[in-house]
Amino acid sequence: MQRGAVIQVVVGGGGDAVRAEVLRALSALGYAAGAHDPEAILLAGFASVADQVEQLRALRRERPELPVLALRDPGDARGVMQLMGEGAYDCLPWPVDVPRLGHSLRRATEWRRLAAENQSLRQSATAPRPLRDALLVGTSPAMMDVYRVIAQVAPTSVPVLILGEEGSGRELVAKTIHERSGRGGAFVAARCESGAEADFGRELFGDDTHPGLIEDAHRGTLFLDDIDALGPRNQAQLLRVIEERAVRRGGLSRDVDLRLLTATDNDLSAESAEGRFREDLLFRLHVVTVQVPPLSARREDIPALVDHFAQHYAMVLGRPTPSLSADAREALVRNPWPGNLRQLARTLERAVLQARGDMILREDIEAAAHPSVEASPDETEAWPTLATVERRYIDRVLEHTRGNKTRAAEVLGIDRRTLSRLFARERAERTDAPAGAFTR
């Protein structure tokens, strides 16, 4: 926000004293208070959250293009979550924390600029091309809903809970939100683990000598997949980080500015009701939801996805991009794809690798979709490595269990922690994953 910009102040109670404190803070930050062509709106002095929510709703009806920031007692967690759920751009502590107010106002102006640029995208049900061109592939109604939510939430700092089956693309949705957020820091992703809680806690929060993933995500975005697997001690510590906007390490409190995105394929409300997930943490995380559709719910996107993956893996493997016969395409569209986009991507990778000419046939797709580790020594293709065979076998088991990681671990004879570590190792190794491809 440029210095001298106008901020509209709406005071619900407390009269001149509240207004004077807000005006002093704005003046210290270089802003003016007024109702003519404001850049943002501040709500302060509301004793009742119901009154503040009512005022917020009225302002959003009258001036939907303006970000509304609410000042409220940070101890009123339910009130803060209610305001955020009703569309407040941010909830800031009262009395005024001047540096935090300044930071949020700067981001609010950036949000307004990006919102104006993307207005046609958010309001259109037919042309979310900027998002598709960046990372995502597909024009099905289910994906259109995803695009609209991403466009609305990306420029804000609101926590987002991403729901979807294993392999449906939760991490790529999170990455797209980060790319669209304007945040200058890194996108840091991690898969939560409950079995080795202390080890994962050190990885996430750091220790006396080494920073953790939270500090790595400073000024960027932290994405925590499988948030339902986070252990109780780490849940409490994450809640503290969210509330204090700081991480405690080595006897010091270190400020962190990050956007928190989480994902799961489980019902967190049910997990909370059964005492496995903290209700207060759920309130903090479950502000906005993005529902990522399984591939079976967006079959009309499969032809475009097939072309996308075929072109990518041909480039990676140094081969001409093959064509696909009509019956090969039909087989791909009709396949149930219980492993979702990850399974489709792997199938195309194998089909491109094993193609004998410039055309992929139906039998090539069937062989790629159901790979065998058998091979004869005189085959021209190299024998797969043990890691490749392991990865393929785990994929098959996950397809069989329809993405249920706990059941897959039981079938494999390992615990879920070990399976999570295998996922993490593969994520580090597969640095050539294409835009639009999902490994989880």
C-alpha cells in the first residue's frame, strides 16, 4: 500500500477512545482515515462478535471489492474464526499491534490489486485459463469449482484446508495457491507423521541448533499434507505457532510470517469428535475448504491430461511425442483410476517408455496400467532398479486399497510411519515431476 492511502474506519463501540487509538496507529503507518475511495476497511470496537459479523456482511454486500480487516481480542478464538469464515481479510489483535496492522494492510492492498486483475476469472464459469496455464489441467465443472476457490483465496492470508483422495492432486492445488499468493518466500511441503512424533516435531519446528520447516517457510507457504496424522504434542505446538506467529527454539521465540495450507482425505470433524484432533486447531485450519475431485468425477479432463503427460514424459525421456490410437484413448477414459492422477501419470510414463513406434496402442496402455516385473535378459530396455520395482508395487497396493494408507501399510507389512518415509524419499528423488502431475 502506498503511503498516504485512505483507510475507512468503522467503530462499533468505545466511541472516541477507540477511534483515536486506531487513527494514531494509521498515522504512524503513514495512512489517512476516510470514507472517500478507501483502499481497505477496518472494523474496531465491537464488544459483540454478532454485531461485528453483521457489520462485516453489510460492508461486503456494499463494497465487495474492498478487503475488510477486523480488530478483535485474540483470546476470542471462536469469534475470530467466525469473522474469517464470513470473509474478513484478516483478524488482528485488539489493542492494536501496529507492525502487524501495517503488514496486513500492505497485503490487503496487494490482494485488492490481484482481485481486480482476476475479477473476470472469479466471476466466469467458463474461462479460468490463467490458472490452467500455470499448473492445472482440465475444464470440467468440478475443476472449475476448484479454480474459482483458488482465485478467491490465493491473494489472502486465510488458512485453507484441501480435501481429496490420495493422488487427486492436493499438493498441486496448494502449490497453485502459493504461486498465486504473491508471497516471496518458498513453498515448503511436508507429510505429517504420528508414529515418530518427536522426530517429525524436530523436522517441523526445529531444535536448539537447526531451524525446522516452519522457519524455512518464512514469508512463504507451509503445506502440511495428511494433517490428520499429526500427533497430539505436535498439534499443540502448531496451534501455538499459529496463535503467536512465532516458533520457540533454542530458548528464543522467532517470528514467522507464513501462509498455512493443510490437506487430508479424512473427516477432521469426526477425528475431533473422537478426541484424535484438537478442536481449537481445527477451528484455525478449517476456515476455507477446497474440495479436489477424484479423476472419476472429471473424466472429461482425461484426454487433455493424457496429452499433457505424454508430451512431458516424451521430453524427459528424449523421445518424439507419440500419438495415441482411438482405442487407447478410449481405454484411458474408461479406466476407473482408483489411484487418480498419480496412477494416470505413471501409466503414461510407462507407455511412453515402452512404446515401440510413434503410436501408443490399446495393448500398450493395458501393459502400462498393469506392469509386470518379469523381463528377459535379451530385452533392449534396461532392467528396473529395485527402487523402481518397490515404487511400482507400492503404487499397486495403494490402488488396491483406493488410497487408504493405513490399509496399504498393513498389506505391505510395514507401519504407516515407514510408508510415509518411503513417500518422502520418493518425493525427494522425483524432481522431474511435470507441472500438472501429482505424486501424492
